[in-house]
Amino acid sequence: MFETRFIPCLVVFVLGYVLNGLKSALNPEQFLAFLGYMGLSIFAYVLSYWMIPKIAKLTEKADIFGYDINKKGTDAGKIKIPESLGIVPATIYLIFNIIGILFTRAYMPDLIMSHISGLLAITFIVFLGFADDVLDLAWRYKLLLPPIASLPVIVAYTGGTQIVLPQLIRPYLGQTIDLGPIYYLYMIMLSTFQSNAINIYAGVNGLEVGQSIIIALSIAIYNVIEISTQQQHLFSLMIIVPYISSALALYNYNRYPSKVFVGDVFCYWSGMTFAVAAVLGHFSKTLMLFCIPQLINFLYSLPQLFGIIPCPRHRLPRYDEKTGLLYPIKTNLTLINLMLLIKGPTSEKNLCRVLLSFQILCTIIGFAIRYLGSQMFF
């Protein structure tokens, strides 16, 4: 089973793979520019790691804090935990990504428009996400935020609107079909799904940041594999690598036992960053293969999300003070509770290990579908 403390090691390994892959795929000027981006990413990690505890004191002072529900009834459950600390790495990420344009504009001028529009969309969603944390918006308003924030990405998108059809139906409909404006609607829906999928698959120390880092690493690996096919994959890497380093700093404070809570702002930031990297990197369909657990959780949650079954504010498992274990609540339809139904009661730390292990397993399955399944069906 994957140990959550190995997340930093996994990040270092994948980023080493990225550098090794880019060294042979890029010309010397482009590779040097990307090295500058890597340097900024390391600085973003250090600054985020240093700033988070300082901003945590300010958020707690401003009464932006919460209590750990999965430790209710214990001394740990009475401790005030600063909330909405996702704003720190998100802000630092944006600052250093904007500075990073200085490294790339001379060698990759065609990507500047995409880069700026992508960062504008992420800036919108970070602002709206922090407003949600402070104002505690209702769900009907939360669903409106990502479509509004995604508009700069949709405007900047210059790829095709065709999709490749499975071989089984090609004799009847052809090899591809042009969706036209429907494809733009799909991209808006993708941004909305990504921004909310992590938000509804949360509540366990380290789960939100852990799953997001694994998805981001999957995107980075895919970009390196495909970078020889189109330049947009280099742009996608420039969006995702600083995210990985900034989120990793937050993970150090959010993993079990959490010293800070990430807030909705982190979930929105992560989802929009993935959507920007995929849409403007021209692999929006492949992105969904890296989000299989999030899809399962969404589909399993539909009866509650549509009000068919009562939906409490926190759809978490039940914590037993005597055993120190989490027990499933059958009426709370989340993948977290479903995993507890399958595995049985377990500790919060072990539950996060199981869920992140499942995320990695699904990532491997996603790559298999992309590269083995495509040969059979496409």
C-alpha cells in the first residue's frame, strides 16, 4: 500500500523523469527556458512552505478556522485549525508563473496568448474560491463560478472541435465527427467538473492535496510522452510543474494530522489548473482518464447531489471515540464511505493511504486505456 509520506519522493522522481525526457525533446534554448521554470518552481515551494504557517495565524485571528470532524470527541477535535490556506500556494503559484513568462516569451512566442489566458482563468477561480470560503456560498452559486472563470480559456482555445470515433462505428459515421459549438460547451463542463470533483471528494486529512498532486504528476508524465507531437504539451508542463511544487508545500501541513485546512479555494485552484493544462494542451478527453476516482465519486454521489436522498453538509464517515476508527455511513454516498464499506472500519491515516493508493492504481489503468485501449478501439 502506498505510504502518504512518500508523496514528496514521488514528486522528485516524476520531475526528474520530466527533465530527462525534455532534454532530448527540446532544443537547447527551450530546455534552458524550462530549467528557469523549474528553478522558479523550487523557489515557489520554499516560499509557500515558509508562508503557510505565517498566514495560518492570520486566518485563525480572522476567525477563518474549523475543527476536525473526524476527531470529534477527542482533544484533537477541539483544536482550532486554520482554514482556507490553499490561498497561499495558489497566490505564489500565480506570481511565479507570471514571472516565468519572461523565460519563455523569446523562445515560444506562440504560447504567450494561451499562457496569459490560462493564468487569467486560474486567477478568477482563486479569487472566487477564496470568496466562497469567506462568504460560504450555496451550492447553486458554486456551480456558476467555474463556467465564468473558464471563459478566458475558451476564448483562447485554437484547437479542433472534432473527436475520433471508435472503429466499430466508423463505417457508419466516419473516422471523426465535428461537434462545433458543442465542443466548447464540453470544455466549460470539464472546467466545472474538475473544479467541483475534488471539492466533493474530500474530508480526510491529506486527501484533497494528495489526490491533486497525483493527478498533476499524471498530467506531467503524459505531456513528456506526447511532447514530440505538438508544442502545446510544453505549455501544459509550464502550467502544471509550478502547481506540483506549490501544492507539495501545502501537503506537508495538510497531511495527517492536519495543521491547516485547504479550503474550497484549493479545490477550485486545482480543478481549474488541470482544466487549463488539458484544454489548452489539447488533451481534454485524456484528462478524464486520470480522474477515474473522482468520476466514480461523482456518479455514486448523484442521488444526493440531485436531492433524491437527503444530503447533509458534511458527508463524512462516523468517528468512534472508543476505537479511534472511522465507520461508514451508508446514507452518505461518497467514495470515502464506499471504501469503508468494502474495507471495513479503519483509521483516518490508513484510509487516506488506501484512497491515494486507489488513485495511483486508477492512473495506471488510465494510461493503459490511453495507450493500449486506443490501439484496440481507435
